Amino acid sequence: MLFVGLLVAVLLTGRFPFELPARSVLASLVAAHVLFAVGHWLLSGGALRPGVRLRWSMASVGAGLGDGASRTGLPIRWTATMATMIVLNLAVALRGVSDRWTHGLGPMVRDERVAAMVVSGWLVFVGFAALRTLAQPSLGFYGATRRMEETSTRRLALGTTLAVAALGFVAGLLPGGLPS
């Protein structure tokens, strides 16, 4: 959660906490993570497939909070994973729209913006994989009209923020806007 919080802070403030390393260093870091995952897979005899540890980490967000269930009856791990994805989606959307059109957030160097947005997108993708592994909660019909069920509300929240994040992501990746 600390990493996600730092990533959201970077996207909203426009300030990286350190100098962005050279592309060769970033490529080495990505290669090291991939090789580390492959090494775990090979050492475990295929029991730990690549990506399963990151997916578990995303599914365990909020696991230490409370007794495991929120006041509404939703599991905290499920709720915290969804909330993490929604917050990341909104941070990407705000950064992309701000740098392209509104300029409401402080300016951000393009390479740093692209790196932060790509990492955020990757975490959202892993979050969707994590949600598939968690048991889906069902509270039945929701609200006074009893027409909108909780599953529809969840899908609407994730789908809407994902669509807005995609717009912000594309706007943030396009060249132009404020000078870097």
C-alpha cells in the first residue's frame, strides 16, 4: 500500500521522489523482475507461476484491517483491492487530463509521467487478475428501488474509472501539452 500511495502522490503532485534512471537501468530492473519470477517458478517445480506473487500482494491489500469484513458485509480484501484500482485509475485520469488540457495539477516531466502511468496501469491490470481470484461477494439487490444490485454497482465503478483512466492515459502519453 505504501508503494501505491507513493505512486498516487507522484501522479497528483507531479514530483518524482528520485531522479528517473537511464532506460538501460529500467530495462535491467524489468529483466531482473522477470528472471526473479521465472526463478521462483523453476525452483518451486511450477507451483509458483510468474506473476502469482504480485497478484497475491494486490489481493492482500487491506488484509490486516479489521476483522475481515466491512460494515456492509463486503470482505475487506475485496473492497481494498477495488478501492486501490479506483484510486489508481482516477490518479492516472487526473494526471493525463491535467497535463493535456486543464493544467490543474503541477506540470510533470513527460518521461516521469509515462513511467508513473505505465506502472499504475500495470497495477490496475494485476488488480483485475487479483479480483478474479477472490470470492465474489453478493449482497443481493441494493437500495430503495431494489433494481441495482451490488455487482452492477461494482462493475459500474470499475468500468467508469477504467474508461476515464484510459482517456487520461492516452492524453498523458501524447506528445505536446506543457513543455517538459
